[in-house]
Amino acid sequence: MIVLTKMNHDKFLVNHLQIECIELIPETKIVMMNRSYYLVRETADEIVRKIAEYNAKVQDIARTVRVTAQQS
């Protein structure tokens, strides 16, 4: 999950796997797969970066677990 900021400055977590699209209207609108949406302060580039960083962390953890499991 990634942390985003609503327009009122409240932070919240989003399951990035449930994001259907990102619209620029000029705010950034995150449209979820269930058609609900959030207006956020982050730019589309920032959101994509956060998703990439999260995915890299998950892959790194999985790699560490596999290496540890093989050494046992």
C-alpha cells in the first residue's frame, strides 16, 4: 500500500493494485476499480514513483526470504 495525501492534507493508504487509472483534471484524481475516487495532492509522477518503490521493496523482501529459505 502507498501513502497519499487528500486535498485537506489528511494522509491515507491506498492499495495500488486497486487503482484503475489516474486522471489529471488539474488535480490528481485516483480512480479505483470499484469506481470510487480520491483527489490527492501528489502528482501522477509521484504516485508512479511511490508504486515503483513499494514494488521494489516487496520484491527485495521476497528475494531475501527465498535466499534465507534455501540456506536452511
